[in-house]
Amino acid sequence: MAYVAVKGGERAIDAAHAWLAEARRGDATLPELSLEQIEQQLGLAVDRVMAEGACYDRGLAALAVKQARGDLIEAAFLLRAYRTTLPRFGASLPMDTGAMRLRRRISATYKDLPGGQVLGPTFDYTHRLLDFALAAGGTPPPAPQATPDGEATPRVTGILAQEGLMAPEAPSETEPPDLTREPLSFPAERPLRLQALARGDEGFLLAMGYSTQRGYGNAHPFVGEIRMGEVAVEIAPPELGFPIEIGEITVTECQMVNQFAGSKTEPPQFTRGYGLVFGHGERKAMAMSLVDRALRARELGEEVDAPAQSEEFVLYHCDNVEATGFVEHLKLPHYVDFQSELEKVREMRATVFREAAE
Amino acid sequence: MGILARADGAAIAARLDAAPPLPAATRLRGPETGLVMARGRQGGDGAPFNLGEMTVTRCSVRDAEGRVGHAYVAGRDQRQAELAARLDAALQDPVRRPALLEAVIEPLAAAQAERAAAMAARAAATKVQFFTMQTMR
């Protein structure tokens, strides 16, 4: 009996997957999407999949987007699964985002900051009206170019730190914990939290960050600086014994500046929330920096009473691959579990009715 | 190494066509693709943290003259990694070095600088010039 059911299931699954492949391709009279087209024209989807898949490779992320039919959480899942098939060669030296080749750099705290406000390719200031010209297609005119003035672009946090108004980051070269190697444990120190947030779900972090602004957590944030561009990645392979550059990657960084009333040991000053994500992911970087700051409540001696300030709540629920696994497993067969529930509820009902009748 | 890491295999091969031939080489390791954990710093300048992994391809070769070359390049381009390792070996030869620098490395570096400059020029065009800057100060 059980055997027959398995055979039947197998055939149905094969047919379902064949249909999935057909549905993925869509109308076969239309040209098929190439990975290059996805990489180039759906670049922000590719970036999001790399960030949440925690693996930087534009080509693989584009393939995942194609295979997942544009379902970006499924695509991140595919990328995470693929990365487990690859050996780990080592870790990079910490990247210097201060030396980023900037495509975008803005500050909401200083208008005339050294190096200026560089808008880059942004949706900001667009009117969010559907552009029907895009439906017709065509090549846009080339973007204007200007001669760079070569002005240095120091970090805004550095400008505040010079005045003593910004809590400095303690210099450290401690080997950071890695949650791909050891499971999360609490209390989680900041490097572990930042790793979890960097691969966390954008939607979840956005909602959590938003909650801190609406009063769940005592946040008064300002965007000190957002920068997006290319940073060099260096490793020091043991066979060479010195650092070499292995290429560059695109990242988005957000320094969120927050008021801090001070504590028994610290004077009133600004503190920072930090966001860093693979690719061009400004919303994610901003949300991450809000949540990072909220999660620092414990170490800064602030009250911990809002969801965004709870390490366990945020870190256990921010990973969309884990979350989707646990939520979606509910649709897999639970026939035996449910049978026992069924019997239990029937028995409880019988008891209640019997007692009512007595 | 940085220049070869930023150039794809086809671009390196195209440059090598115009260069004196590389000595024959045997593979010691790879080319093989794996992962490197990319690290950032909290707050941009504090303690390191693990941002996420990236694909990296590495290759080590020994050429006919006994020189060993290593390469690690971001991405999955095995041809790039192998050519970079062979060039790493050949560039250690003081006789070959000047011609290879001239025919391969310098043109690749120039092309990369040009692309970077074009990007910087686009960014510069989006730099906000506040009209009130002089009077506000």
C-alpha cells in the first residue's frame, strides 16, 4: 500500500517538475533570458540574492534568479546550497571601505562635507511614475561625465570622532566568529551579529529598522554617510606569505549616527549603527545599520525592551533561508502527526460532550 | 597580481597573443574554484567581521625552467587563474619580465584605469554643486 503511494508520488513529482521547467521558460515564442541579461538588467535582484545568499558571484546569482523564476528567496536558497559544495580557501584581510572607489556617497548630516555629495545611479528624486517609454525599449543616451576634482572623501564618522563627539571603534584584529562554521550562541558579540544581519532578509530588517523609528527602541538616527562602490579584496595565502589583491567587489555601506545620552562610564555623544552589504543594496544597508544600533543596547547600558533590541529575536528570525525552510516544511506530509492530533481532539470532544451530558 | 585578478581570461589570452610565448608549465594545483570569506570591519574601522563568502579560483604551476607561479582570482574563470599563475612564474624571470610587463600587464592596467576613470567621471557628474555654498560658509 505504502509502496504504491510512493510510486504514484514519484510520477506526480516528475510531472510537476516538468511543468515547472515549462512554466519557467514561459511562452517559447518569446526570446529566452540569458544570464548576462539578468546580471545586467536585473542587477539589483542579483545583488540582493548575493547578499542574502551570502556568496558574492554575479553569474551564479543570475543563474539562481533564472532558476527560481525571479523568486529571490528561493534564489538565495539555491546560492546557499551551492556554496556548500565549494571548499573554503581562507578569509580575506578586512576590506578598507574608506578606500572605496565611489559611485555614490551621500550624507544627511553635513551638506558641505569634504568630498561632497555624489548621487550616483539612484532612484532618489525620481517621481515613481511608471515610465512607459521603457515598455517600448531602446538605448538611453550616455550619462554625462565630468572631471573628478580629486577631493578626498573622509568618513563622516571620522569628522565627528575628531571633535570627540563620536564613540570610536575599538581597534581590534581579533579573529571574528563565523556562523557558517559554528551555530549562533548568545550573548552574540557584535561581529557575529553583523555577519547574521549582512545575510539577513531585507524585508525583515527593514521592518525591524522601521520599528525602531516608530518608537520600539529608543532611536534618533541620522544617515551620517552612505557609500556605494568598489572595494579591493586582499588575501594573504600561506604559500606566498604576503597579501595579494584577488579582485574587487561592489558593496554598500551605511553609517547611521545615533544620539546617545551617555552612561556611567561614557559621556553623552553619538554612537554608530553600521550596515555593510554585498552589491548595491542601500535599503538593506540602512535597515541593517538601524538594527545594529538597536542591538547594541545591552553593551551601551540602555534598556532592552523592544523587539529590535533583542538579539535572540532578531538573529534567530532574520535568516530567510532558515525561515522559509521551517515555514514551508509545514506543507510537506504530516499525515502521521496529524492522525495523532485528530485522535486527541476527537477524544477531548468526546470527554467534553460526556461531561456536559452528565 | 591585482591587475591580472581584475582581467578576465579572454583579455589576458588576447594580450598574450602579442607577447613572447610563455614557457611550458605543469599544473601543481588546480585550477580549482572555492570560497574566500570576505571580511569587513564594524563601523568601517573597528574589529573585523565576516561579511560573506565570494567565489575565488586558484592555480599553481611550475614552468619548464622550474619557476613556481601562484594565482588567486575572484570569480570562477579557470583560464584566468591558470594564465595568471603562468604569468606569475614567468614574471619572476628578469629576462622575460620587461617584455611581459609591456605586452600584457601595462595594457591591461591601462584598460582598467580607463574603465575606472569613466566610472569616476560619471560619478563626478552627479556631484551636487550647492549654489549657496559660498554664502553659507
